[in-house]
Amino acid sequence: MASRKAASNKRTARSRSPLGSAAGRSSRSAGEWLTRGLGGLGAAIGFALGLIFAAWVLEIDRVVVERFEGRRFRVPSRVYSAPLIVYPGTDWQRVDLSGWLLRLGYREQPQGGDLQPGGYEWHPGRLRVHLRAFDHPLRPEPARELTFHLAGGLIEDIEEAHTGASVAVVVLEPEPVSAFLGKDREQRELIKIDVVPPHLVGAIYAVEDKRFEAHHGIDLQRVMGALLANIKAGHVEQGASTLTQQLV
């Protein structure tokens, strides 16, 4: 019995020895310092990433505000030729009337129907054309439909197509000869969505953004689908940008 008590006392003494206590405290302190260090490092990294993300968001916001509060499009400055002036007696071949129609984008339409602005019919000895309106500094020209009677290479007479009234002189649209595009090199022709054929709008939706009418600018469903497809393929195979994102 005495020997067991002595052994127990020895173990107790060893466990309470200053060296053992110091080692335990040192181990706990090292673990605590390591935990605190890793936590601080993680917080610092998170803070730095947060700052980077905030700077990125602010830059994107600046770009969006700049584009949508200012001029959304930079339309190039165009240089035009002098307008083409024709009248009875003009040599229509010398002034290249047929080439003028093509260069200005006039379209030949089926014969017998109503002409749309920018359309024309060419018959033997007769040209019927619906001229587009344009602003000339000296003489603004309205949109109107005219008939040019041609004979012997000359314009014999010019008439209003609907009234038959003779026209003494016609000022035709000037041709664009050059353009200053600016630093962005953008060349645009702004039109209203109402004049765009519905099948063209549908084709753009089908190719670029099938769910255009179902989202508010970012298609999260498409983003997740593209992400899963790219992970499965092991490389970037699909994108998920919407028309809104592309325009911004």
C-alpha cells in the first residue's frame, strides 16, 4: 500500500512540475498564435479582395454612367458632294442617274405597285422614283414621287407622278464622299425600331439572346447553364452575355 501511494505521489509531482506546465502553456500559446495569425491573414486577404472588387464595381459604374448620361453614340461627321441638279434637257447618262440611284441606296421595286420612299421603277423610256426628303441649306427637298421621261439619252420631261404637273428642276440628294469617325472608329446610322423588319429582330434574338424578353439584363439561368457546360468541357465553350451586357 505504501509503495502504491509513493508511486501515485511521484506521478502527481511530475504532472505538477514547473517544466510540464510550461511546455503545455507553450504549446497552447503557439496554437493560439497560429490560429490568430491565420485568421488575421484571411481577414487581410478578404479585405484586400473586397477593396479590389469595390474598385472594379466603381469603375464599371463610371463607364456605364459616362456612356448613358452623355452621348450614347458618336455619330461620325460626314462630308457630302454637291447635290445633283437635273432638269429637262439634262443628259441622264452623263450625270450617271442610274449609278446615283445605286450609290444612294435606292431599291428597284416590282412594277405596278406603290413606291416606298427610296424605291424606283425603270421602264423603257421612263423612270418612276420616290425621292427621299433631305435638308439642303438653300432648298429643303420634300419626299415626293416623280416620273422622268427619257428620250435620246436626255431627260425629256419631269412630272409629279400623281398629279402630272411638270417640274422645272429637281435637286437630288448629295452623295457622301468621306466621314470623320473619331477615336472610336464608330460608323452608325440611327433608325427607329419601328422600321426594322420583325424577322430581323427575331433573328438577332435567336442568335444573341433567346431569353431577351424574360430577364432584366442578366440571364442568371443562362449563366449557370454556360458555367456547367464549361466545367464539363474543361474549357470555355459557351458564353452567357445578353444583348444588354453587350451594348453596355
